[in-house]
Amino acid sequence: MDESQSPPSKLHVAIIMDGNGRWAASRSLPRTMGHRAGMEAVRRAIKSSRELSISHLTLYSFSLENWSRPAAEINELMGLLRYYLRSEMAAMHKEGIRIKIIGERKKLPHDIVDLINHAEELTQDNKELTLTLALSYGGRQEITAAARGLAKAVERGQLQADAIDEHVMQSFLLTGGACLILTLSFARAAKSVSRISFFGSRLMRNLFSLMCYGQISQPMIWRRRLLNIKSVTVVMELLLVKLDFRSLDTPNFRLRVISALVMAPVALYAVSGGGFLFTVMVIGIALMGLREWLRLVDAHMLKPVADLTAVVVLATLLLGAWVSPLVGLVIGVLGTAAVYAFSTYRRQPFQRWIALGVPYMAVTGLALFYLRAQVNGDGLIYYLLAVVWGCDIGAYLSGRLIGGAKLAPVISPNKTWAGLFGGMALAAICGYAVATGFNAQRAAVGVGLALVMAAVSQLGDLFESYFKRRSGVKESSGLIPGHGGVLDRIDSLVFASMFFVIFQIALGAHMRWW
């Protein structure tokens, strides 16, 4: 049988998604980054399965035993699952992929169960590929349940004990008569002991089973071209396919420009006027951003916890504006501790992330109040905005026009090194222009400072990208046409403003650059 011949139409490939943590550890990354990389491996496996005319693909994603992992890691995995079910379903339905889920759904979060039910209902008539996800699945539990079902059938007289064979047994298993021909496992356990995790008991239904072990981790998928199966011999051509993260869809460029042309003059006018208008703008943006933050942390957050967090941010910013930023900072620190303690008392999950929302929103506002109160404070904020906006625009255009190597593909697949350097270059130009326009004493310092601030602002962008991926969403909201939500627009400003204030306090006055 030559390579031009296609594999059997009923070929069923199963993949044990193992090795994400070891893949990340080998690159000195957190385990969660390995799980994120594994999502791209899933896409590659689905694409290869369709190209090879494989009819069924089963992914062993999360076993019952995985519930014993640390809570933070489980939350990360559930967030990725939410993101996958929300972002990939429309495309898979369009490609004719049918989704099936096996496992104990009652252990999964309710919103994920709703997403699963919707995915199965949406794709139930698709024929191109059946994709089965084993979630909260245990092979031992499945066999136990099947044996119990057989015993009850015999007890009720619906089945004779002598009639039980492997075909009858298959009918009592979760996938019924699935014809599983090839099972692939991509990782070795510690001390080179091969393992099939806790999914392996499903193999009892195989007519033919070939276990393939290799010391490669799951985020790197082996593509196998099946050449012969009639004689129970499977010949495979191995080709290592490395991850090449695909760009995510970006908002319409025209919408981005129109929204920016509307928002930028309003912000600049508020900065110029200062006083009440500037305070209202900063507090309004902070509270809208906090609302998005809390929604992303936990869609089912307790109302008293959300209300307390909002009150703390509001009090911090009001005192920072009316008394002094230092007083506001003290209140913010105490308020952060209070939010964490109250969240813990009310047994609200993700207490640390909730509490982090206070400094993330409030400290940025305090930084803006501090800068605006300085001599030529409006110029300092214009400089800050010019650097941040210049970096955002330069990074977006450079990334789209040049592309190239990814900056942090596991966190943000769209960002490139070309985008980073392009953003830094335009930030330096914009920073120098504003510094010169406001007659800065040493405008050249503004160029070097802008380069550093641009890099810091990109860290803020990456942090928000990580936070959104943790929460399983692409954008913090749809509030701003073409731009997403408030958090999507101020992520760079958060880090850059705090860095700028620290620079001004530590070195700005000494250097007398402004």
C-alpha cells in the first residue's frame, strides 16, 4: 500500500494529552504556560486528522485524578477550556466537526457544562470528523459503571450472562461501538516509566491497539501518515511539526481609527482642563476597568465582594484627588488587604486576583493625579500618553506589516519582536516631540526614557493578555468598537504610568530633564 492510498474511513486516533508541565519546565516556564501551548497542539492535531481523513479523534484532556492537582492549576485548565469552547466552536462547526464529551460532567463548573451542551447540540449533525474530549474522565470508573450496567441487565432478565462478549461490553461503555484502532501517547513519565495515565482502561474496546511512546511532550505533535492497516500492521511516517502560532483575528482597522479619533480628543481635553473634569474621567475609567476585571476573575462573584472592591477603589481615588496621592495610596494598601480578607471570609474564590484589582485600577489613577499636580503636569501626562499611544500604534502597524518571530506566543500569539521594536521607535519619536513642544530642559532624556517606558508598557500589555487567557476570553469586553474593553485600552498605561512616577520621584527632579 503506497503513500497515495488513504487510511481506512473508520480510523480512530486517540491522544493522551500528557507532558505539558514537563514541556514548560524544560523551557523554565510555569506549568500553566505548557497548558496554553497545548491548545495549539490540539489545533494541529485536529488539522492533521482532517488532512489524513481520520474519522474519529479522541483527546484525553482531564482525568478524574487530575482534580487532585493544585487549585490554581485546575482553575487555569478550566479557564483554557472555557476559552477553547467559546472561541473555537464556530470554526469547528463550519469545518464539519462533531463534538462529543465523555466523563463526569457533574464535577465540572456549571458554565462549562452549558458550553459543552451547546457545542454538542450545535455540531450533532456534522460528519467530517468526530472530536471526542475526555473531561473529568476515569477509565476505571467507566469500566465499573459498564460492569454495573451489565449486572443490572442480567438481573432484570434483559440479557443472558452467556451472551456477554466484547461487543456487548462495548455497548455499555461511554462511546458505544467506537472503533479505536490507534492510540498515541506523547510523553514519558518520571524515571523513564511509560504510562497511559488514567485513561488507558478505555483501550479494552480496541480491535487493534498500537501504543506509541516517545520522549516528546504533548505541545509538540507527531504527525503520522498511516500506510497499512489491513494486515494489522501500521506503518507510520514520522514528521515533527513544531508550533507555529497562528495570528488571532484583530478588530477592524477602520473601527480602531474611528474610535481612537473620538476618544483621544476627549482624554486630551480632560487632561488640559484638569480639576473636576480630569478627576471624573480618571475615576470613571478606573471603575469601568474594575468592573471588567471582576467579571473576568469570576463571572459569578458575590455582590458584597464586588461592591466592597468598588468602594475601596473609589475611596482611594477620591482621597488621592482631593487630599493627596500619598493618602490615597495608604488607603489603597489598607483597602486591598480588606478586600482580600473579606473575600476569604465570604469564601469567594480567586481572592488574590480580586484584591489585585484594587492596586491595578487605583494606583494607575493615583499616578495620573500625582503627575497632573506637578509643575507643567499637563505636559507630563501628554508625554506619558504620547509614549504609550505611540508604542501601541507602532507595535500594531509593525506587527501587521512586518510580522516575523513571536514575542511571547504562549501569552499573546499576535505580538512580535518587530512590533516591540517598532513600538519603541515610534514611542521615542512621539516622546521627543512632546518634550520639545513643552520646552523640556533635556529633551534627549525623553528619548531614552520613552524607549524604556515603551518596553514597560508592553509588559503591561502582556500581563493583561495573560489575565484574559486565564479567564478564557479574547477581549475584556465589547465596550469600545474595534478596541475591546477598557482594560484592553489602558493595559499599557497601567505599567507605564507607575514606572513614570517612580522615575520622576527617584531621578526626575535630580536630572532636571523636564
